Amino acid sequence: MPGRGRGQVLGDPPGGVRAQRYGPAHRALPAVPVLAAEDEQAGADQGAGDRADQALALDERPSLGLLNAIYGKAHAAALRGDRATAFALDNRGRRVFDSAGTHEQTSDYAVPWWRLNVFRSLLLARLGEEKAATEAQDQALAELPATLPRFATHLELHRGLMLARSGDRAGGVAHATTAMEALPPEKHSLTLRMLVNEIRA
């Protein structure tokens, strides 16, 4: 697919490291526990940071488990206001993705390019980095499979969070409500409901 070449350089993110979009590694990688795909995002305030520390302690070689753990810890840092740590972990996560990212698009545990950008979209929204968050959202939507509407709703909730963080809480809640109403109720995960609560807070 055009634009997927090894070494494609992306725009400079907050924190100063330029990510290169390398293809995934094809060698066997160590089995590090993978956090549930959504836990490391909205669940970061309910112990995901501790689980991330445990995963990081097991093995630091590039793997999907390490990638999820890094972003779990990054979200926990963002929620407690530790911007420097959150940015540093985001930089580290993108470097690990260069070695451990996957082509598989729809598995619950795969981390393709679009899913990395879902991780980053919420992280950057929580950090108030609207321009970078919007770029991550656009990158995710460009490749998000149509069979996964829940993740499109995630991205809309991230936009609602950005509105709320900018001072327009009513607008953020309205945006989140509209996004949730467009998603079939059976797809309303705990994580999505937690994000709505975060926007309302």
C-alpha cells in the first residue's frame, strides 16, 4: 500500500522524537502479557499503570506486550499530570512499534498503525495537545477497518474530550453523546462509558 514504506518519517510530535514508520518485525518475540486493547487507555486510572509496570519488568525486548505496557504507563502519567513522563513514554512506544507493530488489522491484541494512533489520540487529548491529537485521529481513521465501529467511536470521544479540556464541557458532552448514540448499544464497552464519564467530569 502506498505510504507504508520502511522508514517513512512522520511529523515531529511533542517531545521531539521523530517517529519512523517501519514495517513490523517478523522474528519471534518474547511472550509478555498484553494488556486488553482498551485497558491501557481509559482504565489507566484504575490500576493499568501498575499492570504496565509489571509487564515492563518481565522483558524489555520489543513486543506487543511491551508496547501496550508502555502506553498503559503513559496514560497513567497523563492522568496524574506528569507530562514529561507521558511524552517520554510516547516517544519510547513509537520506537517499540517500529520493531513490534503488526500488519494484522482486526485482532483484539494486534497493534497495527491505526491502533497505535488510537492509543496516541487519547494520550495527546489528555495532555491538551490538540494539533497532535487531531493528526493521530486522522491517521487512525485513514486505515481503521469499517468492521470496527467501536474504535471510530473512541476517536469521536477523544474529540469530545478535547472540547471539554479546552473549556467547552457542554460541547464535549454533546459530541460524546452523539457518538455513543450512533453506536449500537451492544457495542458500548465499559471503556467507552468510562471515557464519557471523563468528559463529563
